[in-house]
Amino acid sequence: MFQDVKAPGETFSPVFSDPSRKLLWDSAQYMRKHGHVKHMLVGPEGQVCVNGALMMVIGTTNSDLIHNAIQTLVNYLSISSCTTGAHKLIETSHVSWNNAPERTENEVIEALEGAALS
């Protein structure tokens, strides 16, 4: 991964050579725009959880790209990976992390961005 050079005052816009890291970054921006939700993929007003954001950005649930992005996120968060189900998106450690009562929208967005840039 490398970052493009910006003039002072320009918005940060990373460039990614790894598509799963770009997916994480784009998912963070999607969540920033639509909001964060717990215990569901997409809320009634378009808010998303981690998985919901990944799926809305890529347009599918069955993707190795999503699986790779999730693995990058769980590695960044230093939590155990516990993938199950045909699409690898059933209850996993990152879902529990997203749904924790104390978890804030900003924490989730920062984690997605941090994982993308790690």
C-alpha cells in the first residue's frame, strides 16, 4: 500500500494496492455517511454494521474479498477469528466486537480505517 501525496489542506485519500484494504477503507466511509448499527446488517434508516458496510460496498455476501477484509480487521483488532457458515459472515468475533454495548460508531470507523492502513 502507498499513499498519494496531497497539497496542504487537501483531503486525505489513500491509494491501495490490496483490494481488501480498499474495501475496508470504503466501508468505513460508507458507515461514516450512513451511520452505525448493531445486531443487524442494515438498519431501518440505512445504518450498517461492519458486515453490512462490507456487503453494501461490494454488493454481495459471498466473496473472498470480504473474507480477506474481515481477516485483516480481526488481525488489526487482535481478536480471534471464528468464521462459520457458507458465506463466512455468521456470528464471528468481529461481529461480537461490533455489537458490544460499549462500542461506538467512531470506534468502528476508526478500526476499519486503521485496518485498511495497517
